[in-house]
Amino acid sequence: MLKRSLVALLLAWPLSTTAVPLMDLVDIEGIRGNQLIGYGLVVGLDGTGDKNQVKFTSQSVANMIKQFGINLPPNVDPKLKNVAAVTVTAEIPPSYSPGQTVDVTVASLGDAKSLRGGQLLMTPLQGVDGETYALAQGAIVVGGLNATGQSGSSVAINSANSGRVPNGATVERMIPSDFSERDEVMLNLRQPSFQTAARVVEAVNGRFGSGTASALNSTKIAIRAPITSTQRIGFMAMLEGLEVEEGRERPKVVFNSRTGTVVVGQGVRVKAAAVAHGTLTVTISENPQVSQPNAFSSGQTAVVPRSDVAVSQDKNAMFKWPDGASLDSIISTVNSLGATPDDVMSILQALEQAGALNAELIVI
């Protein structure tokens, strides 16, 4: 079991506004990747494929070899051990054309022990509209290892039931986009902010003229762009190099309950508050005693249970945070108490409920 420890990180972004490239703040509507998925077969496994109870694997093999003129007799189970049914997923970057290749991820769908050494057979990859946009095939690279001995003992490193095929899918059809057909280019802020939206509009209009950009809300910004594709590409290239001052965001405190990690962002401050956090400890110990009867008596020797119960409570002194206490003050005070991540989380939750914490508390 990993030892849980408190990690307080000071984020690198200062409170003062700093100019950053526009493309670090926004996504362009209509320019995005697209997810593809397919169902396929992996062959060439060394006896680590799906077992007989996975019926759809045998059915898939029968349907595949039927295309090559081989018909199995009715009600015949081929009992394959070197084949596994898998799901194949990929993401096509924006504007990819036929002939370009992308990586694919292969994951076991049945009860195969390992996909190591397997070969993915030709698998159509479809989009959400049901159309085929790519074909995947190739040798699978598996980073995990699973070994089982005759006695039943086994060793597993990572997962051997999933892997990747580098450049394993070839794009067969370009996914259409209306980016070049729109009268306006829509920019979507990754972090909604009225301040950032106003500054983007100000920077774009200052560079390309008044009326070029207009903010629709805290997320969307409409930009008037050239119609011809060459001019629009050049215009977008100049937008990428445009620097904008990012607006202030609300400070965040993130707590990971699984690892015990606490991340306190820069700018977190507290109002005047007094905090007392104690721990109640109950200790139960068993000290059985032997009962020995007197001589010449009819009694028998017996073990008598004896339990000792002790209750103790840590008497931590109440400490006070002054109004506007900074991140350094918070960390120093908490560390001086030797608080665990759970203690820190309890203190922060209590401060937020009391209205003394000016940060967004996020638990993941």
C-alpha cells in the first residue's frame, strides 16, 4: 500500500496578466479530431485467445473464412485458441486525407489472456454516422505481460489484453468539414471567461481592424475571415501568432481522494478564521488470562478473555488565519500541525462551508 503524503504545489501561472498565444486559449469550431471504432479479430496468439464459451469469436471466424469459400459443417465448433475478438479504436486528426495513416488501439472483447504476438486482421473503422473512414491491420505492440505457471501462480505487469498498432489504420475517406464554407470563424474559449473574451476581441480588432471580431458570450467569439481558402489559411496563421492577455480565473484547490494528493493553486486566500481540528483515537487490546482452579476442587483450567479499551483525543490548539492569508501562510500552518491529506481536506471543506475560502474546491 502506497504511503499517502501531502503534496502542495505552487502553480506556475502568476496572478498578473501575461500575454499568451491565442491558440493556447481557444479551439476553432469545425477543426477537430473524430473518433472511429470497429470490431475485428486478432490471430496468431500462442494459445492465449478466447475460450470456447465466447461464441461470437467462433461465429466471426466462420463468417470470415466463408468469404474465402470455406464452409464449416453445421453445428461444428472450431474450438480456436489462437484467435481473440477485439475492439479497434482510433482518432483521425482534422483534415486528414485518404492515404494518411493513424495509430489504432486494440482491446480484448472476450476472455483472452494476452494479445502479445497477435496480428490484427483487416478491420473497417466507422464513424458515428456508420460510414467507414479507415481500414486497420497490422502487428500489435503489447506493453503488458501475463505469465501463469502450472501450479496456478501468475505474474502480471500492466495489461496484456490491450495494445497498439502504430500507423495501423489507413484513411480511406476524408471526414467533411464546413470550416472553409462558413462566413465567420468561431473561436471557443477552453476556459469560459468574460475578461478573456473581451481581451481577445480587443486584440483581434486592434490587429485587423474594428469589427473583425465580436464576442457572442463568455465562450464564443465570431471572427470575420476571408472566403477564399488560401487567404483564410493565411489569416488563421496570423491569428495563431497573436498574443492575448488571459483573464483572471477563480483559484482552485484540487484533492485526489485516491492518492491523497492536495494541489493548492496560486491565488488561494482565506478570510479571517479560527480552526481547531482534533482526532479521536479508540484503542482496544486483548489480554486473555488463564484461570487456575484451587487444588482438590472440581473446577477446570480455562482461558478468561480480558479486553482493555482506551480512548484518547488529540488536543490540538486552535489556530487562526488572518484575513487575506496567502498560499504560503496556509501551507506553513498546515505543515506545522503535521496534518494528513484527509485532515487538510476536512479543514478546507470546513473553511469553504464557512465562507472563508475564496477558491473552488474540486474532489476527484
